[in-house]
Amino acid sequence: MRNRPIIIGVTGGSGGGKTSVSRAILSHFPDEKIAMIEHDSYYKDQSHLTFEERIQTNYDHPFAFDTDLMIEQINELLAGRPVDIPTYDYAAHTRSAKTYRQEPQDVFIVEGILVLEDKRLRDLMDIKIFVDTDDDVRIIRRIKRDMEERGRSLDSVIEQYLGVVKPMYHQFIEPTKRYADVIIPEGVTNTVAIDLITTKIEKILSESREGQG
């Protein structure tokens, strides 16, 4: 009998389509208790730094994240207790004063560029997914997103990508591919892979209900 939520880790490079894959899985279960938790919510508070110091932060390094808090809160959710998840203010480059209440669910999708990097976090996961997308596709998507949604200039996006994002991807993110149960080339357009994953989740949920019945 299974009485704990299913934890699904979804990772890959920035702009690789991991959020789209996560949302595709979510949309497949409109009648289930399912939610997504983003590692980006757990960027460390930087209110003690000046704005100039904050913008120098390497957001693609494991040290940028308060992964300890994420693990603590996921364990609370696994125990059936609600948590208040932090939010990050990208314009101010620090944690917002706002939080949001996350109630326990049957399925949690844990999404982020480094969610497979920490063994303690990996060990909480039932299914580990790596979304594998070419570097050139990811930089184009990142430029579009950061300019449209985050008010960044083209030069700043390119400089950050070449100086930090790309080297950190090859140093920290790509090596976590070896921990993945499933590698999805081309992200959300790979409907066969999405179908296989959602079928597996359905099977686990069904077995869980049979065990409780």
C-alpha cells in the first residue's frame, strides 16, 4: 500500500522545455490532486546585498538555491502538512516578502535546472526526467523569454548565457542526466515520451487506490 505522494523530478537546461513538459503532465490530470513546485522559488534571499551585488549572482550554480528549505518543505508535504513556499522577485534579484500556501497533494512535480544535482532531493523522487534540448534551441528560447517576460536587453542575455548559463550547464546540469529514469529529447513535442510518463503515473495512482481500497 502506498500512502505517500508521488514525486516527479523534471530537469534540463534553461530554455530546454522542462516547464512545458511539467505543464503537459499537469494538464493530463485535471481531476487529480497534483501540483508543481519550482526550484526557482527557492533562490536564496539576497536582501542583505546591494542591487549591484545581487546582479552578479550566478543563478545557475547550486549555491544560489536554498535547497535545504526545499527538501524540508517537500518532506512536510510528504507527511501531509501544508507549507508556505517562498516566491522570488526577478526584478529586484531577491526573495519576495510573499509566500504561497501549498496544500498536500497526491502528485508533486518538482521542476528546475538543478533538481537532480542534490542526492537528498533525488532520493525523494519516484520518477526522474531529463529534458534534453540542443544548446542553440535553448539560447533562442531564453533570449525570447528574458526579453519579453523579464525586461532584459539582448546584450545582457547573451553575455549571461555565454559567461554563466552555458558553462554551468555543462558543469552541473548535463552531468545529472545519468540519474534520470527517462530522457526526453526535444521536450514537449515528444508526445510519445509524455504519454509513457503519464501512463506510468496513472498506474502508480491506480495501484495506490487499490491498496487503500
